[in-house]
Amino acid sequence: MNHFQKLIIKTSVYLIFYLLDGNTLSQKLKLDEAIKIAMENNQDIKAAKLNIEKEEAAKLRSFNIPRPELFMEYEGVKGGIGNFESRKIGILQELEFPTSYFLRSNVQGSQVNIAKEQLNKLAYDIKYEVEISYLKLILNYKLLEIAGENLRIFNDFLFTAGKKYDAGSTSNLEVLGAKVNKIKFENEVKNIESEIVITRSELRKLMNVTYFEIEPADELNFRPIILSKDDVMSAALSNNPDLKIIKFQKEKFSNKVSLSKSELLPNLSFRYYTQKIGDDADFWGIEFGVGLPLWFWWEPSGNIKESNFELKIATSEGMSTKSSLENEVTLTFEEYENGLRQSQFFHDEAITEVNEILRQAKISYEEGAIDYVEYLQALQIVYETRTQYLNSIYSYTKSIMKLEKITAGEIR
């Protein structure tokens, strides 16, 4: 059984389970796998690749030499065409000035580079969208985990408060407070579960798949990375696809200006023929011609002006894009530094302390050393701190991903 047959069988099994259950299958995926699937299935990526092939094919037109003309001339014809004094049979070929062909090839070469950078930009945009959706999905799973843990704590809290109330050692207020908090976290769990469904749907759409549910295989962990703003700015100005597209557009229009000026140069032509004079057919000849651009103030001068304006527009857009990019790098780097600072604080100090607060508060409440208000305050501190820690890691990681998108590279 070959690989293709195995793939058919595996796919069929998935479809059978889908039809039997009426539900999509769950599939654990790493982030890199999700990105790969999204790239392979994205229709815009496929279209951009075809566009590159189209532009490369169009480059062949750069050397579009006019068709040669075969000609036959009769001179001194008397009565019929068979009675002539002279006959010429030959070929006529017209050519643009040679520089025009090379400049036109350069213009189309720049267009090919633009198409390649457009594909590069699209790939990084899609990668970033998949990364953010995947990251959001991991965050929601972790939030669901701590919300579920808090719900279990309040279930235990409600049970303990009920026992104390029955024994007459506490008031009904404590029981009611426990019920309210239990209901609050039940609602929190449902909200997060709903958010997971939405995020899964977004991720499936980006991956262009419908036959399975995505379960994240990666974890939301804090991994400190120290970056230099100058290095990031330099990488962005060198590698950013938007700037590269503008660069190739400027190159294209600059070549168009040169091409338009080259069109003012004379065209060339030559004729090669054999000639029969009377009964003697041993004559041959060659003629060279030059086409002078006498009406240069019309179409050629208009092309030059148009190309100059296109170059000025591209130059202006380049300056604007560069300014916007520098501002985006500055803002994103600020988000990165803030996220790094917060995540480092929670990781090094706060999380260890709140875990100890939770342990001691639970023991103290069960032993009667603290009342339910103090216990409730401790639980609130623990839940908020853990939630803030997860959100800080999310913001920090998201800023890293955005910097990768801006610089068109990897930050490891």
C-alpha cells in the first residue's frame, strides 16, 4: 500500500467519524503546523504565486521584435507581370534602438520583484494573523483552566460554609456570598468557553479547514528575549516588505523614465534582397534605414512626463511609508518593553507569592483562623494576579510576533 492509498484511507476514516458524530474532529496542532496549513491552503497566496509567474512570462515580451516582412518588387513591367526589367525578392526587418529592449526588460524585472515582495508581505501577514489567533486560543485555554480551578474552590467554599452554617458557627450571609461567587465563576467559565469557540472558528478560517477543531499543542510560557531598538529599527528598514515594494516601484519608474527617453532614439531597419535584371539573376543588395522621431513632442514626451510623475509619487509614498514604519516600530517596541517588564515581575515574584497566599488562606479558613471575607479577598488576589500574568505574557508574545512581521524575520 503506497502513501497515497494510506492518505485516502485516513481521510475516509475522518469523514466517516464526522458523518456519524455530526461533529468535527479534534486535532492537536503546534503553531508551526497551523501556519504551514494556512500557507498551503490560502487562496491569496496561490494567486500571488501565479501573479509572479504571470509577470515573469510578461518579461518575455520585452524583446518583442516586429515580424520580418517578405517583399517582392517588380520594376519596368510591360503588359504582364512576367515581362519586367527588374525584380527584387527579399526580407525587411525593423528594430527599435537596442537600449529600448534592455530597458523594457529592466522595467518588467522590477515588476517581477514587486510581485515577489507582495507575496512575501502576504505570507508574513497571514503568518501573523495565524499566530495571534493561535496565541489567543492558548490564552483562553489557560484562563479557562484557572477559572475552572476557582470554580472548584468556590464549590468547596460553599460546601464548607454550608457545614459551618448547619453547625451554627457562621451566618447565612457567608453561604449566600459563596453561592454568588460560584455562580459568577460558572458564568466566567461559560464566557471563556464561548470565546474559545469563536477563536477556533477564526483559526479554522485562516487555515481554510472545516473538518477538525484545533487544539493548541503549544504552551503559553514566558521566555525573556532582550532586544535592541536600534537593531530592530535597522532590520525593519532593511527587510520590511512594504519598503521593498516601494523600492522596486521607484526602480521600475526610474527605468520607465530611461525607457521613455530611449524611445526618442532612432529606430533601425534593414533590407536584404536578391535582384534579377533582365535575364541576369546574380545581383543582391542590402539597405539600412534610420527612423527619426520627428514628432517627439507628442507620445514620447508625454511618456517621459508621465514616468517622471510616477517616480515622484513613488518617492513620496516611500518617505511616508518609512515614517509610518518607524513610528510603528517605536510603538511596538514600547509594547514589547512594557510586556517584558510586567511578565518578568509576575514570573519572578508575584506568582510564587500568590500560590503561597492561596495555600495558607485555604488552611486558615478551614481552621477558622480567618473569616469568609478575608478568604474571599485572598481568592480574588490570587485569581486577578494569575489572570494578569497570563495577559502580560500574551501581550509580550504578541509584541514579539508583531516585530517579526514588521522586520520580516524571526526573533528568537
